[in-house]
Amino acid sequence: MRQHGKLEYGGQAAPQRTCVGCRVRTAKSELLRLVQVEDHVVPDLRGRLPGRGASLHPSLSCLELAERRRAFPRAFRVAGPLDVSPVRAHLEGEPRNVM
Ligand SMILES: [Zn+2]
């Protein structure tokens, strides 16, 4: 699954992704990768879950923006609403495991 990422500037730019919340392009390493598991959106903390991912700044405000903009169903190409509570729990630093 390669994507053609077109960089506007050459050289040694780190890979970048667009935050689905605030739409700011940021180095991939600073964004939280999210994946869809059934009707949940979960943080892919090890970067190893399969499937289409979405990137989000690890902040509740970006999560709320993404929810308001219905960015997750669009990012994951699904019709229905998605439950982002595992992501919120992660961002709020709850000690229990997601899923
Ligand atoms: Zn953001």
C-alpha cells in the first residue's frame, strides 16, 4: 500500500500527514495514528494495526474538531457514525486499556 506523497519541497522532509481535526500538516511522528475497528476508532499505539489510518494530533481539541466535522467516517470511507471514545480515553490518559 504505497501512497504517492507529493512533497512540495525536495530534500529530507520527514513524512507528513494532515490532522483530521485541524487539517494542519504535521510530521507523521507527532501525530497519533487512528484506525477503525468495527464501529470504533481506536488509537494505533504501536503503529501496527492493519487498514486505513487517520492521523490526529494527540489533543482533545483536535479530536473534537474531527468529530464535529465528521472527519472519521470520511477518513475511513464508511457511512455510519463511529465511536471515538477509545481515542478520547487515550487522550484523557485513562490508565485502562483501549478495547
Ligand atoms: Zn490537529
